[in-house]
Amino acid sequence: MDINVHSRVFRIVDCNDFTRSYYANEGADIGQAEGYPEDLFDHSRKMINMKQTPPDQAEFKNYIEVKLKGGRPNNGL
């Protein structure tokens, strides 16, 4: 169910047992629980807070550090 509050739309996906039984006693059908949507913000925050360089960029980062005379030289590069 979508609820409009002060021009913002919120989607209700589930409720607790008490609320479900209350509406059942009132004769209102609230339907089945829906799955929660994917939280893209949480995923992006995890990537930002990751201290480690992603594997696809790690080798390039080591190469640039060595070229700039920093870091530890890697004989494998």
C-alpha cells in the first residue's frame, strides 16, 4: 500500500501480528507481506567505507605508486 504524507509517498510492505489481527477484526483485508526493496544507498556506503582497493584496481594502483617512486617495488610488475 502507498501512503501520501506531505507530498511524500511511502510504501508499506509489512506489519506486525497485532496490526494484522486488528485489521482482520475490523473486516479490512491488508493483503500479504511484500519483500523489502533493495537498499542501494547501503550498498554504496559499504563500497565507500571499504578500506581495501577493489581487486580490479589493485594492480594498477601498485604500478602507479612504483612509477611515482613511492610504495614498495614489485618485481612482478
